[in-house]
Amino acid sequence: RDRTHALVKRIQSETALTGAPHLTCVGAPRSEVLEIARKYWDEGIRHIVALRGDAPQGVTKYEPHPDGFAYGADLVAGLRSVADFDISVSAYPETHPEASSPEADLENFRRKVDAGATRAITQFFFDTDDYLRFRDRCVAVGIDISIVPGILPITRFPQVTRFAARCGAKIPSWLADRFAGLDDDPETRRLIAANVAIEQVSRLRRHGVSEFHFYTLNRAELTYAICHALGLRPQNCGA
């Protein structure tokens, strides 16, 4: 948390970007988390991503800290008690893997919204229809915050397959077919990955989506190329 705090402070003070630190419920009492939030607010940081968080490595099941926030909605309510933050939370178009049902997962999402969340960022997905159906279900139950789709450009297909298995995201057969036989051909993989992401974002835009969250996995080059192809340019570039 100290390293994150220092980095976000540098981003906020030394760049034109808006820092958005992540805070989780894992491994800390409420008092510690809220003190961190107060420091962020005092330093001019207004946007926080509030997550329940995953169980620590080597632990099979999430258990709340005895003096901590139990779940994401509790953390959102705690942050809202500190200051008027812009609070982003997670959402799962294909249902959280620990949820008992899609309906229970949607209800948990609504609790976070009712607690004060102002935006949601979804888990990555590859079937755009899953996102569109999820958005419709949210509207139907009165959830009206922005639901930003999470886009994962694929750099290494086996790695993405493992991620998807952990978080409950489907790998469509058409996607597996596109990457079949390319384990030793990184250049072609990058071209196909860019094409897949561009297709996905373009379709979402046609359905009225205007904000996107890219999971870069610390490999910004591919995401930069995708954004360039979609018409997004650095603001300091000439016409």
C-alpha cells in the first residue's frame, strides 16, 4: 500500500493523468483503510477503485479481516463516509465465480451501487453479447451508473486461458481457433490480438458504449496500438 500511495501521488502531481488507486478489504482493519483514504483525499486524489479483493496467495477461500470491511459494499460505504470520492467498483457480465447464481451476483452489485459507487469496471469478457445482456439486466433492476467494459488484449493465449478459468470468463471457440498454432509466432499473435480488441470495442461503441478500461498486464505497446487504430491520439500531438 505504501508503494501504491507513493506512485499515485507522483502520477497526480507530476502528470496530467488522474490517479485512481485501488483499495481492497483484504488484510487490513477498517481504521487503516479509512486513514489511507483520508490521506488520498487530502492529497487531491478523488477517484478510488474499491474492491473486495482476492484471498492471499496460498489461501483457498476469502475470509474478511476480523476488524475489516467484509465485502465491497461495506468498503464503498466506508469510503463514502470519509469524503465525496468518485468510487469505481467491479462488475461481472458472466457472474462472479463465487456467486451462487447470476441473480445473487446482480444483487451484490446493486448493494455496491446503493452504498455509493459511481462507476463500475467489468471483468474482461470476449463475448460482447454477455456484456450487452448484463447491461440490460442492470437497467431492468434500476442500476443506472456507468458500466465500463473491461477489455483484455491478448498477448499470450495460454496465460489468458488461465486467467479466464480463475475469474469465470468464457473463451469462445472462435477465439481459440484464431490463436491456434501461434505459440511460436508472437508477431502474428499481436496482429490477431489487436484485431480482436478493435472488433470488440467497435461493436461496443455501436451499442452506445463510450468508455473502456484496458487491462494492459504491464504491456502497454499493444493497447497503445489498439487505441491508435480506434482513433485515439495523445492530446499533445499535432493534427
